[in-house]
Amino acid sequence: KQQIKGLFLGIRLDLEEEKIFSVAVFFIEDPASADPEIYVTRLKLVSDIPAVYQMGRIMQQARSDVVQFAEALDLMVLLNVEKRYMATAMRFCNELASRYRCSRVSLGWLKNKYVRVQAISHMEQFEKKMDAVQILEAAMEEAFDQDEEVVWPKPPESTSVVRDHEALSRELGMPYIVSLPIRLDEAPVAVLTCERAVEPFSEVEIRGLRLMCDQAARRLGDLKRSDRWFGARMIAFFQESLSRLFGVEHTFAKITGLIL
């Protein structure tokens, strides 16, 4: 066996995470050229570089979060000005298309157990039976059924089903797509689909879109509920009342009431 001549030096690296330990090991082939204590001193001087880098990332993330919250509040000011559901949905899609440089932003809402396109950015009217609209709705339902963001092209670490998003990209010629469920009371009720032809959506952009959807969900849901003719509102009221009466929640109280 060949004998390796040299000096191994190891130093613990300073990290922000207290439960994680990292060590760097260095091999010096010709330690005779300098005192080993000199190497140790030099390594101690750079041991805090990972912690400094982490602090820089944290500060950068904090600045990004502040900007995203400010943009979300600015968007909510614009949405609160609108009094009708369709006008609010159009404003929502148009603003996001402009802010995130999207070729098209579409909003779909749950209707009779299916997601139906409600608004498309910069398009006042569209034919709901068009093949392109139906392909778009299929992609929206794919994200709705999984109740998670679906990104195309599919990231290597993702386990999402993206078959309908792949079809949407192929049929409409949009190479980059992201769909985000919009939730009310922790249940999905709608889907926002953003398409872009220039560059993929980054993690920061997807996080910003998620924040926008979460902030706008209640306003859109309230207008969707109230901006209907009287008969539709009454039907929805009775359906929700019957759902609460015969649903699985508070089963013991309901059984007690029936017995009495």
C-alpha cells in the first residue's frame, strides 16, 4: 500500500441551524512549508463564511417577502374598488398578467363539480365551447383535483400529474405554465392558470402568485356568491343549509336532535 504523506485539517463550520453540524476537511500535501498552526488560524478566519452567506440569504428573502406583501396589498386596493364579480375577475387576471409578464392569465371557478373558465386576461368575451377553452379547463381541473400548484415543465423533484398541462402547452404553444388552486376555508374553489412564452416561472414568482391568490380568494368568493340573481342566491342558500343539516359535521348533536 502506498503511504500518503501530508496533513489533514478539519474545522467545524458555523451555521445558523443549531441542530445541523457541518465540518470541512482539508488535505495539505506539503505541510513542512509552514507551521500547521498557521493553517488552523486561517481556517478559523473563514469558518463563519457559511453563516454569513445564510444571513445574506435570509435578508434577501425578507426583502422579497416585503415587496410581495406590498404588491398583494396594492392589488387588493384595486380589487376592492370593483363591485361586480366579473369586473373583479378581469381586473385580477389583467393585473397578474402585467405584473408577472404572462402571455395569458385565466381564472376558473368550480361549477356543478367542474372547473369552468370565468375570465381570461385582456379578453372580454370568449366562446366557452372552444377547444382551447376546454383544454384549459382540463388543465385547471388537474390542479384542482390534486389541490396543489402544477408547474410545466415539470420540475425534477415534483410528483404532480401534469398530463393535461403538457397537452395545454402543446396545443396552445405556451412552453411555461403554472396553475394554482384558490382556496376558501381550506377547500379549493377555483384555479388560476398563468401562461408565459419567454421564461419559466421561478420559485419566487410562484410564491408571489400564491400570495396573490390567497389574498384575493375571499373578495372573489364573496362577489361570486352575492353577484347573482335572487333565485340563484336562494337556491344556493337552501343547498348550503341542507348540506349543513345532513352533512357529517356535528353528528352527535344531529342524532340527539333527531331522537328528541
